[in-house]
Amino acid sequence: MRYPPGAVERAMKIQEVILRAMSGDYSWVQAGEIIGLSPRSMRRWRRRYELRGYDGLLDRRRGTPSPRKAPFEEVQRVLRLYRQKYHGFNVRHFHQIARREHGVRLSYSFVKKALQGAGLVKKRRAEGVLRRDAASRREPPCVAGSVPEAEADADLRAG
């Protein structure tokens, strides 16, 4: 099984740090800090190395692609469609047309993130967040039954 270069590189770094810890150059706690692992995780990696050698250090999750991974060609086709034929459409409308007329099977949220990531569609500000107007930020609201200070001072002077 072939592993991505990043997984192999990480395994090599972990092996180097484990070997130095085994030789006494580092304590196991220091070795964990170098790799960015807690002491417990460092003990697990050490055990994996003792049992399986270098192969135990390879991250097996990265060896096989996700079965739900979107095909590269399909993503390219969606981006090309938007760029060439549907530029300026909002994402929801574009997604409906792409599914209906072009047989796109990607989800709406994936299409939206792909278009945003490619810089074809701007991200909108979050909706539903409670926003106050500028006046309410300057003055705290009055408590029921209380009198603002300026009115209270005027009442004292007049009375």
C-alpha cells in the first residue's frame, strides 16, 4: 500500500524522536512534546513501534481515500459550469440547475464550499445573529420604574 508523502515524513520524524528517546537523549515526556503528543499518546506510539517497527508508525487512515470523496473531475466540471455558463447566479439556484440539467450529484453544501473556495462566490455574513443598532450599544436600557439621572437631577433642582 502506498502512503502519501506527508504520512511517510511524519512516520520518519516520529521514528527519529523515538530512537533518540530510547537511546536516552530525550526523556519520553520531552519526546512527546517534540512530536506534539501527550505522555499517554507517546506511550502508545512507543508500543506500536516496539510491536510493528517502522510500519507501526505509518498513519493507516491516510492510506485509503474516503469512499465519500468527491471525484476531482466532477468538482472541476461544476467549477467550469459556474465560471462559463452560470456566473453571477446565486449558489442555491445554480445547484438546482446543475442537478436538473447537468446531472450533478454533489450536495448543495459541497458545491457552495467549492465555489467559495475557488473565489467564484463571496461568503455572506452570518444570519440569525442578534445585532443591536448603534444607539442601544451606547446607552444601557432603563430598568422599569427607574428614572434616568438627567431627569432626576432636573427634578431635584426644580423642587
